[in-house]
Amino acid sequence: MNMIEKYELHNILIVVTRYFGGTLLGVGGLIQAYREAAKQVIEHADIIQIEIMKTLKFSYPFDLVPIVMNVINKYDAKIVQEKYDKNVECEIRINS
């Protein structure tokens, strides 16, 4: 867990399997062995960054367009689709 925090990684799973080779490492030795294995995996891995986006669909009265656009811009959301009718139907993507 310390290595994951040290490298500031999220949404990750590291599995270390140790086959007993006849050497008793003790608790401290096991911790060090697992830490070193995790460190090597992280340092040799291809780490990718992915933005997690949420898609929201909503409608609102036409007279609220300036307010809604202000909020969309404030949170750097991307408009995917808009339909102007009696009400405005909008679909946006925003970082979660």
C-alpha cells in the first residue's frame, strides 16, 4: 500500500505471489520483499492516465440558458448534444 501511495496511483491492484524457497524471512523481511516487488512492478509498468467522465442528460426552460451555460463553463463540462424546443434538452460530459 505504501508504494501505491508513494507513486500516487489510484484504481490499481498489485498482486505479489511468493513461493516459499526454504528461507524464513520473518515479518520484517516479508514486508520488505513485498514492498520491493511492488516497487519493481510499478517502475516497469506502463502507467496510463484516464479521465473518468460522467454523462448527464437534463432539460430546462429556455430562459435559464445563460445560467446553465455559466455553470457548464464553470465546471469545464463539454456539451455533447443540445436540442432547443419548448425546453432545452442538453447532454454534457464532465470529469467525475
